[in-house]
Amino acid sequence: MLPQRSRGALSRLTMSSSSPRFYGIRADDDRGPSMIMFEKENSMRRFASIARLIACRLIPQPALRFLQDRFVYRPVIRQKKISVDAPPLFDTVFFEVRSRCNGRCRFCAASVGNDTRPDLSMRPEIYEKVLRDLANIDFQGRIAYHNNNDPLVFKDLHLFVDRARKMVPKAYIQILSNGRALTLEKADALVRAGIDELSINYYNDDLRAELPRVFHEVPRVVLLKYFSSDQVEIKGISQDRVNPKAKFRYYVRRRLENEKLTSRAGTAPNKKIPDPRPRGFCQYPFTQFIVTADGRVPMCCADFNILVPVGDATRQGVMEIWHGEALRRVRGVVLTGNRQSLPTCRPCDFYGVKRPPDTLVGRCVYHITL
């Protein structure tokens, strides 16, 4: 018997913010969904890169910054009803249940060979304290267990998920992992505990390599024990099964181990110098609440070394931290777009918003300044 899931949470988070995007695939194409998706994304990236190069050569930086603020940042700020005095409630809580990752991605400071942090696991009493606070506000957003770590290396993950499902029943619970530690036993325990989504980012520099067998077995051996085939959405394994009304979502996405992403606030091993393109406002201090393994709360997911701590969940309540003076100061800075004022923001080249506003001008400006 599976724990009760909130249909409201599922409908609100039909596609969570970190879920992979997939595109139309011909039935006779033998490259596989993940490969086709990557190639199409690559084509779009190349087109956007050419457009950016032209824009950067023809349009002065101050003009680009003005366009970015006017047509991208401000519409997002209005849409999310963002303000310093009355910030919206975070939409995602990230529990860094163990400060370790077993991946070797060259873009991540938490990868094997790069991580210098102590190996800590979250104490159950810290976790339960935060869950009680979330229950008190009837939290209905996303609970996830990845930050600068991989959740599947934490041996008690299924027990933590079980507590979250029981204490915060309306939350959407996501597991996002590199899949290295995935087994059928772990997948089964997590589904029984009450997760809504299992997403795998499979990192390998050979994008045509065979996917691990366990990735293919999860739908047949685990998911069909608890769901009928029309209750599950599956993407990235064989033929995609798209189902916006699914009760469970399983995604596999191929990723390059050596790809260059953002500078991660200056911590990315393969990107020491951030992009010179204009960057201003950032939504993260208005949308994320992160609890690290020892209970500290950083300003955002990119604050790997916690240079700007905004709270301590071992002695403060969630809402006390969320409306506290430390986060208020951070929000005041990022709302003005002055990244130079914060040590975490200064070397960070994350664009500031996850996706552009739904206007033609907004999308164009977003892609030429991305």
C-alpha cells in the first residue's frame, strides 16, 4: 500500500523546475529519446550562441543590461510577486541529507576529488524539526534531497522520505540523482515511502553509451508493482510515455560529465572565470530554502562554502529564517541587481531566472543575453 499523495501537489508540479525537457521523437528514429533530446538542445544552443555573439558585438553592455532588466527580470519579479518586505513563500525545500556526491562531474565542486568538506549526515532531529515547521504552514511545494550532494548515497533516505510524506502530505517529493548508487531495492523503498518523482541525470562523456541496466528495469520491476501503466510518465528510456496527469514520474536524461555550466558562484572547477555577459537580479533567495547536513541555511544553492549564511535550522524556525534580517539584506541586494555587494553573487554567472517570461520580446532578450 502506497502512502497517500496529494493530487494538488502533483497537478501544481506537473513538471518540476529541475525536470528535463523532451522534444518530439519519430517512432523510426533509432538514436533513442535522450540522444535526440541532447542533439536538439545542442542545435538550439548553437543558434542562441550565434545570436548572443552578434548582439554582444553590436549592442553596448549597458544597453543589454537595460533590456535584460526591462524585459526579463522585471516581468518575472512582477509575476512571482517578489518584494523585500513581503517575499513569497519558497516553492522548494532542499535537504542536503549527506554532504557527499559519488559523481566525477568536472563542473561541480562537490564531485569526487574536488570536495573538501567534511562528510556529514543530517541528524534526524534536525530534519524532524524542519518538517514540523513545514507542516505548521501546510507546505505544498517541492521537497528534494539534492543540493551539493547526491541523495542516493545517504543510507536512510527512504526513512527520511517516509517521514516527509507523513508529516507534509501535500508536498511533491522529488529524488534527483546521478544514478550511480541506484538499485532496484532503493528504488522500491523510495516509491513505497512516497516519492512522486525519480529523476536521473546520467553523466557520461559518451552520450551513445548503453544506459545502466537498472535504469531500464525500474519501470518494469518497481513502478508496475504500485501503478498501472497509465498512471506513470516515463521519459528518456526507450519510447517516451508522456502523461501530464500521471501519479508518478520517472525521467532519465543523458548529461556530459565535462560540460561547462555556470560558474556556481566561483566554485565550478572547470569554469574559474564567469561569463562577462550582464547579470543582475536573482530569484533564488526568493524561491529556495536549503538546509545543509549540519543544519546551516545558505543564501542559495550556489553558496557551496556557505559564505553568506542566513540561518541555523538547529536553533531557528523555518519562518524565522525566511523572514529574518539576514535574508532580507540578501534580497535587497539581488533585487537591485547589485551582485558585487555579496561574496557569493560577485563571481556567479547564473542568469538569475530559470526561464524567460512568456512574451516574444522577453524570450528574445533572454536568449541573446543568456
